Amino acid sequence: MDTVVIGLGFTGLPVAVAAATADLHVLGVDASASRIHDIATGAPGCGLTTVDETALAGALRSGRLSLKHNEIVAADNYVLCVPTPPDRHGGLDTTMLVNAADRVGAVLPKGALVIIQSTCEPGTVDQLLSARLATASGLRPGTDFHLAHSPVRTDPGSTASAPRVVAGLTSACADRATELLRRLSAEVVTVSTLRAAELTKVFENTFRLVNISLANELHALCRAQGVDVHEVMDAAGSKPFGFLPHRPSPGAGGDCIPVSAGFFAANARRYGLHSPVVDAAITVNNSMPAHTLHRVRVKLAELGLPMRHVHVLGVTYKPGVANVRQSPALRMINELSREAVVTYHDPLVPELLLDNGTRLTSQPVDTAADVVLVMAGRTSAPHRTSAPVIDCTAGDAVPAA
């Protein structure tokens, strides 16, 4: 086997297809049997990935891409694309990553390459994963096998690509990883150390969270003075240098932006450092779903309307992506369910499991709803209703036109 890709979510499946398209024989492995079934039947998950479905079908049909549920074999190359969620302190929960490394190590042949693509807190690859691979394989990292880190830099729901940042445990490791990634048609930017690569990904996402939180603070300031925040943002965007637009929202969600900021802050604490700007941005972001819900209550009180039955349009963390991890809409629904009947519609999420164990099923707008909240941009839901429609996509409660 040429290449084994472990984890076939929105980052791993495109790598597997790209490798197969480059005439490598690829084994795609995932812990979810249902995910393997969806991919094998040509339904990779309704927005979960941006993989070219024609290329996927061709790779499967040709036999260059095969799929297994939790079965890792000996290969020349391994790419680990497993989830790296935060732990309760905001740092990296290494459980899935360590499990994957141990299982790769158990079959790792001499001379093979292991690329860690998952987002990592700085120090994870050179300290933790290097040792786990060495222990499981009995091989010496950087001598008997190559170890590299190339953090994924994708925008879920978009086909746009970014250069791959790559670092190796040694220069030879970096060269080997660069060779493979270039074969997959990736533009490569090499950095000198594994930690530099880890910090690159963590910083660029933390940068976004800080600016999103700043945009939300600007929104509150504009509202207090009767100023249109979007007019201010658009005018600021006319400056040709030194400004990058970030729009207000009910909070940044997903697997990357808020998680990376948590990794940044946790990593700073490990070295006895403070990160007050990042800590403040995390606090602002975490407060936004509750703030948005407060704005909804205020608006309904102004309109003299009850909030006995609320229907939510769009529950994903961003439009067009079938992912509710750290979704502000889901956090609001969990809170609303304590005081009102809640229904929702989102074509990308047929079912929701709430914190209290309640399962909700996506459905068109209920005619009994007192109010409809638009959370994740426009959806394809039929939403003809006499109930007021409130746009919450900018972290506020604005009656829809």
C-alpha cells in the first residue's frame, strides 16, 4: 500500500482522493462505519467535505482508493487527519490522536513517512506523538521513519485552497513530506521546526477569533449610538492597507477557530505566560450566543410578542457546512428549550441531539411558531409564516425585511 489516510472527514477525504488521483494506491480508514458506507455509496456527507464527487467515484471505481473501518495496514506513507477537540481546560484532548498514532506505530515499517495533518497544540508532535510512534513501532523517529506536521488549512464549504505549511522532525523528514504533498498538487511552504508549523495554524485561527470578537464589540458600540455597523465596516474596508474585514456574528464555531484560540491560551499557560488579548477574545466569543438570545428577548418584548414556540432556521456553525460543533445556534437552542417549544429547519442537519437528551428533527416552519430566528444565513426551508422573522446572523435581533 502506498498511502493510508486515517480520518475521512472534511480534511482527510480530500487528501485520500488527491492521493488516489495522483496514481497512488490509497487506503482510507475511519472510526465510523456509517461514514465508510456513505463514502462507498458516493454520498460523502451533504456538505461535510468539499471533495470532488466525480474524482471520488473515479478513485473508488479504479480501485486506487479502498476503504476500511478501523483497519490500518503497513504502507509507505501515513496521513493522520483525526479530530483534535479541546479538553475541559481549552487545551488539546489527545485521545483520538494518540490512539491513531499507537495503531500506526503497531504496523509502521522502516523508512515510512508519517504526516500529522490534525491541528495540534504546539509541542504535540515532537514531544507526544514522536514518542508514541517510537514506542509502538520500536523504531527511531527521524532515523528509522520520517515524521512531519502539515496542519490542514481549509475553509469548510469552500473549494479555495491554501499553501501547505510543512515541517519535519529532521530536514530529511521535511523533504520527504514535501515530496508527497507536491505530488498531491499542493503548494508547500516549509518552516524550520514542528512547533513553528503547529504555531502557524494555531496563530492564524486565533487571529481570526480575536478580530471576530473585536467586530462583535464594535457592533455593540455602534448599536449604543444608533450607527449601522455594516456601514462602518464597509467604510473601513476602503482602506487599502492595514485592515482586514471581520463581520459580527452570534459567535465563531466549528472545529478550528475557537478551538485553536483555546490551544493558544493553554499553550501560553504551560510556559507561565499570559495571553490577555486571546483570553478576552475567547470570553467575548463564548458570550455571544447568550448575548444574541438576550437581544431576541428584548426585540420580542418591544414588539409585544410571546416566545412560547420558537422556530430556528439554520443550525450549523456556518452556512453550507454540515457541522454543528460549537455552533452558536445549537447553544441558543439548548437554552431556549428550557423555556419554550423549539423546532428547527436545516437541510444539512436532519436531526439534533440537545444537552437534555431531546432529539429534534428538521421540519418546515411550524405554523404555531411565535417567532422564527434566522441563525445560519439563508436556508432552503419553506418559511411562509405569519410569525415575525428575526435575523440573528450578525449577533443581533433584526426583523427581517
